[in-house]
Amino acid sequence: MQEPGWAGRETDVDRQIEKGYNLPIDASQRAEAEDDCKEMMENILGLYKNADKGCASKVMIVGEP
């Protein structure tokens, strides 16, 4: 017996596939993508460390016009 309201619901797996999570890629591509992501996050971290955080929606780099 299905629980009420189950008809038409997507499973978590269906949603993950639709979003592109857990796509089959080889280990070297995955490692390269992870390294690229880490590098980009390090770049962003530097921006936010030096930003005036008075309002999160208006982040400004200190010393920039």
C-alpha cells in the first residue's frame, strides 16, 4: 500500500539524477574537477576575507572603488 499523497512524487534518486548528481565520470576527470573547484573556492575565500561584511547582499572589496 502506498502512503497518501505518494502518487506523482519523485524519489530522491530521480531528483539527484535530474540535477546531475552522481554522474558517471572517470577518476581523472573527477580529480581535475575537484581541484578546479578547490582553486576557485580559495580565490573566493580571499575576496570574502577582505570584504566589508556590513551587509551580505552588498559585499565590497576593501580598497576598491
